[in-house]
Amino acid sequence: MSENLPSNPYLGLQLRQMYGAMQQRAGQLLDGTPVGRRDTAYLLLAAASYLAPKTTQPGSPGNLVKAGASPLDAYLPEYEDAARSLRHHVACHAWDAVAGVRSPPLARDAAVAQATASEQGLRSVLVELGIA
């Protein structure tokens, strides 16, 4: 690729943001809305990075281990980020399934924040949703 190309605007998006960008692009493509080939390629490349181990990046956990870091130090932050993301995902879906669109946004935001913060927070929110 040419060095004059702009950087990929989709790299580093949170999983939920990536999901939204991909949903939007799929809708545009299905509707026949003209979209840029390069931008679509950037979106696909960034999405692919979520699916494959990040072994080509200098700071990837695999490369950190190869450079002498312990697997715990290299991989635990990645696990913690993924766990937070999953708790957020579960909390959003559970809230939407139970409370739906009629609930106040601030209540939803507070519950999702609590659930995202820890496993116990997620459990508490799920219990509350079950008795609400």
C-alpha cells in the first residue's frame, strides 16, 4: 500500500463501536448507498484484527512473551478488557430485553456502568432486572 494513504479510522474502536460501524456499512451496501471502497476495506481490516491474534503488532501479547514478558503480564490485560467488554454487552442486552426503550436513559447508563465494572456488578444488575 502507498505511504500516502490516510490511517485506518476504524483501528482501536471498542467492540460495540465496531459493531455499529459494521451494521451501518452493511445497511448502506444493502440499500445501494454509494460507499467508498477504501473506507470499506479499512473497516474490514479493522474488523479482521478482532478475529485474529494480534501477533503482527509490536506490543501484542504474543510478541511481549517472545520478548521475555510473563504470559500473565502479557495476556491478563487483554483478558480483563475482553471481560469488561462482554459484561457491557450482556448488560446492554439484558437491560433492553427487560426494561426496553421505556426506561430512563440515565438509569440504563448507571446500570450498564455498574455491570461493566465487575462480575459482581453484572450479577447485581441481572438480579435487579429479574425482580424489577
